Amino acid sequence: MHNGCICCNVRGDLIRVVDKLMRRRDKFDHLLIETTGLADPAPVIQTFFMDDEVRKKARIDAVVTVVDARHIWQHWEADEVVEQIAFADVILLNKTDLVTEAQLEELEQRVRGMNAIAKVYRTHDAQIGMDTLLGIEAFNVNNALQINPELLNGAAPKHDKTVGSITLVESGELDEAKLTAWFDDLMPNQGHDIFRMKGILNIAGEDNRFVFQGVHMMFDGCLDRPWRRSEERRVRERV
């Protein structure tokens, strides 16, 4: 979706996209919908039951939730975290390399206490076979209704107003030294408040795009594919 929230502002767009894709059903095996990290999955599930055309043409195979084993401890108070785990059919406990075995055991016990029927897998860099996630026919609407009896009543979703995002798009090049100094100052001083950031940067003197992502005080970036001739070299960053 180009703007807004997949479960609110552009739900109509989601319905239209699904309808359009289903006209080419022979061209693909599965349709994956990726929400933002702090999204409530319930409104997306609603879409596949409350719109007649979507309900006729598509069905939910499974709800998959990725749990950040390193940072989840800072976000238990968020309703969306609880909702994602509760509604999940498959749960990936990711970043297992960044926590101890004791922490991982504690996390898995807590997750299983919130959702006893989901399949739970431990992963590193979210590496797992696609046959574990696709075509498993794990979603059961009756289980979902036990979690939220009002799931199919069409109620508008609620949002945590303490969480916001900004997107920066700028033309031109970035000085690598100044950029590094900026990130070196940003991460330790404000990283605690940054739930997620990602972007594509145009570094001066570099023919390849630089892509990065970060969670709180963790940052990772690398050179990506070369800039295409027809592509405007712009800085695109979302926090």
C-alpha cells in the first residue's frame, strides 16, 4: 500500500489489490500480506471475511508473527504485540543469536502461555523453510473468535497514539563521514525510542545504493545493487 494504514485508510485499496490479483490467480501460488511491525492483525483478518468478493476468491492460510527475541521485552505493554502473538498460527522467535539460552527459554514459555496452539520456531535472520509458512492451512476463524469475539463485527481498529512514524525523501548525495557521525550520535542517544528504521541512501561517490535498517540501538547496512540510469538518486528513509 502506498500510504496510510493497511487496516484503516487503505483497506479499500487492499480489497481492490486482492481482487485484481485474483484475476491472475494462475500466475502465483500464494499471496503474502506484510503489515508494519506494530500492526493489529485483526482488521486484516476482517477484510477476508467481511468483503463478499474477497471472501469468494481468497482465504487465509495462516497468520505468521515474528517475535524479536532481543527487543520484545521493551514492548510487552503494547496491545499490538499481544494481539499479534495471540492471533498467530506460526510464531518465529527471531534473533536467537542475540540472547542467551535462558532468555530464549523464558521468552518461549511466555509466548506459549499467550498462545498454546501456535507452532513456535526459533530462527536466526528469520531463516526457515517456506513449506513451514505457506500452504499449511493453519488459520481457523473459530480460534480467532475465541481471542476476539467481536472480530467480525466490522469495528474500526484502535491505534496506539504514542507510536508514530516519519518518512524522509530528499534528492542529492550524502557525505559518508557526516552520515556516519550522525548515526553515531543518534543511536546511543535516541535509539531507545526508535522501534524501527529503514532506508535507501545515495552516498557521494558511490555507484551502488546503500540500504540500512535498525531496531533501537542496533544498526545494519550494506551496499545494494547499482543505481539504474532511469532511477532518480534520492535518499528515502522511514523511522
